[in-house]
Amino acid sequence: MKTRREFIETAVKAALVATAAPPLMAGTACSTTAAAKAVSVPSLTFSQITLPYGYVALEPAIDALTMEIHYSRHHAAYVKNVNDAITAEGIAYTSEIEFFANTSRLSAKARNNGGGAWNHNFFWQVMKPGGGGPPAGKVAEALNATFGSFEKFKEQFAAAAMGRFGSGWAWLVQDNGKLKIGSTPNQDNPLMDISELKGTPLLALDVWEHAYYLKYQNKRNEYIANWWSVVNWDEAAKRLS
């Protein structure tokens, strides 16, 4: 039979344990919830820009049906798929620039769809209704200084677009103060660490068949020739340093 002193000591110990336990458990639960939230929220999300003009606005160079399918289906799918990859793979980069600087570390899904999302956002912006013609100001000066004339620049750019076998892009970039023309396969772009062509994009032309096949079929050369009538030189000037 317990003495009165033993009974009191046992009761005090039980009270102390009961008092201490809840805060410890609550703290653990809070920490777990916070960690779960941190993991579930992607650090980078790609988005699709609002098209700066209507589907019909670039006709006759680019027909309305191609624009609608290209923007609402192809581009939208790239954005969805890259964001799915970011979440599923726990990709922790915080900007598109950092994402592309580490392309060599990414899965094929993240690389291809991230490129597709960014490239198309850029493509829509470097075109406009009533665009085209020779550029003026610093863009004209830079093209003349590098390529000799605007016409020679167009020839070299068209050659890069025609020379890309299969799907890809033709680019005008600025790299360490110099202008360069080149192309990339699939949805690669000059911001990627794996790209042979590197630099700040100034112009881009999508030469995937879905960009022109409804109107031009296999006549990529005609698509390229007509594209010059919708080039937005103002956007190129904004990006030229």
C-alpha cells in the first residue's frame, strides 16, 4: 500500500507529463504542415501571355485558323505540361532564366515544354499587324554593321530557317554586343545552357510545321517570305542593348 507521500509524487509527475505533451505535439504538427505547404507550392510557374492581337490580325501572312490552333492548343499545352513537370519533379528554380541556365539538368518533358512555353510567348510579341518593312534606328544600324545590309540579313536569316531540318526555330540574337543568326532544334532556345547558339533573343521564327502547314503545306519558303510583313521591329529594338 502506497504511502501518502508516494501518492502525491505520482500525481505530480502525471500532471507534469500531461501539461508538457500538447505543446510538443502541436509544434510538430505545425512544422509538418508548413513543410508540406513549402513542398506543394512550385517556386516557378510558366504562364501564357494574352495574345497581343486577334487570330485574324496577321492575315494574309498567317491565317486565322493556324493562329487559333497554334495559340489555344499547342502553346497552351506547353504551358500546362511544363508546370506539371515542375510540380511533379520538384524543380526549384525561381526564374525562367535560371530554369534555362540549368536545362542540362532537366527532364526531357521539362526542357521541351519549358522551351515551348517561352518561345511562343516571345514569338507572339515579335509580330504585329501592319509590321514588316525595313527597320529603322539602332536596329537598322546594327543589322547594316553586322550583315552589310538589311537584304543580306534577310537572306541569312531565311537560310537559317530553311536549313533547320525538321522542327525548330530561327533566331536573331545579340551575344556580347554582337548580332548572330542561327537556329535551334525542337523547342530549344538560345537561353539554354545546352544550346550551340547563345545570346539574347531579338527575333524568332517558328518553323515547326504546325506554324504554317494549314496555309502553306510543305512550302516553308513561302511562309518565311511572307512572315517579314508582320515582323515587329519595335520589340526587337527594345531588346537590343
